[in-house]
Amino acid sequence: MLKKTASPAENSAHEPRLYRVVADRIQDLIRNENIAAGERLPSERDLATKLSVSRASLREALIALELSGVIEVRGGSGVYVSEVPEPAALPEAGPGPFEVLSARRLIESEIAAIAARVATDSAVDAILQAVVEMEKSHSDYSSNEQADRNFHLAIARATGNSALVGSLNYLWDQRGRLWHKLKEHFQTEELRQETLKDHRRILEAIAAHDPAAARKAMRSHLERVTRTFSRG
């Protein structure tokens, strides 16, 4: 009898996420270098160099360790080993925030271009409504987050392709505790204001039925979010 070989998708489902691997390496470093509770870790730049990882992967790992109670991130001061006696398990094993953003840049840029080609007047009106709702709810985190999702989904629906809508819903559903903690630490008011401008530019390109401009506007928007969350 032939032994069944696992598919690439099945194999990838069992592979540890990079940020979890990095998180384990940070914990090893804490133990090996005897960094005691309450002591400061090296800077993000130094840690990334020491571990030979990208700043984005390192930041995801640090957020995961913060959520599990291993470390404490003190704004403007640095990262410290927590004094919590029994850290909890690392959070969800799904894709990290930067992995999701990378997929969104690829997929949503093309979704915006398709929408610009085929969007009906009613589809454009739905996108506009989502923009208006996001502007209205600027100071309400929960409502603003939902309006943001509605904006991106309205663009996907404008393509008339339900598979694209489903794919985008999946990506947005991956925005778990890691994503929200990342936003808590690194989202700025400047980014929030620029996001509103970005959404208007995307809307205008779709309403003008300009696929190239819509693709560029969406990519620029998601690249801005990625830069803001990964720089430091």
C-alpha cells in the first residue's frame, strides 16, 4: 500500500510560524544570557542583528511574548523581562500581522484594479458610504475598525467575484490579538489621518474607473501601514 504524502498546504499548516520560532529564540537568549526579571533586553535593532532576523519578524515575536507575559514593552523605554512568575502560552498560531499585510498588499491591490474596471454606480456608492462611516467614527476604535473592514470588503464586492470577497474576509479574520497589540503600540494619529486620505484616493480611482491608479493607491496605503508598524 502506498503511503499518503501530505500536501504542501497540510505541511505548511504544521510548520511553526516564523514569529513563534523567533519568540523561542528570544526566550533562549534570556535564559542563556541570564537576563533577570525586571532587566532590559537589548534594543530591537541589536536583537534583530544578534538573531539574524528582520525587524518585522522580531516585532511580531516580541508582541507574542508580551501577550504571553514573558516580557513587558514600556513605551519610550524598551523591552524588559517580565516579573510574572508563570508566563502563559504563546498566543494563536495563525499568520503574523506582517504576513497578513504582505498577502493583503498582493491581493487587495489587484482587487482594487478589478473593481475600478467593473464597479457599478451602486458599488461605488457602497464604497463611499464606508469611507464616510470611517471618517465619522474616527475617534471610536471599535466602530472605526468595522468601517475600515467594510471599506475593503465593499471594494471586493464591487468586483462581483465572491471568491475574492471570501479571501479578503479570511485575511481580515486573521487580525487577532497580535494585530491589535501591534496597533496599540505603534499606530499613530498621523497614520490614522493618512489612512482616511488613502481611502479617499482609492475611492476616487475606482469611481474614475482607473485600474492603474486604484492598484497604486491601494498598494501605497498598505505599504504605509506596514512601514509604520515595522519602523522604530
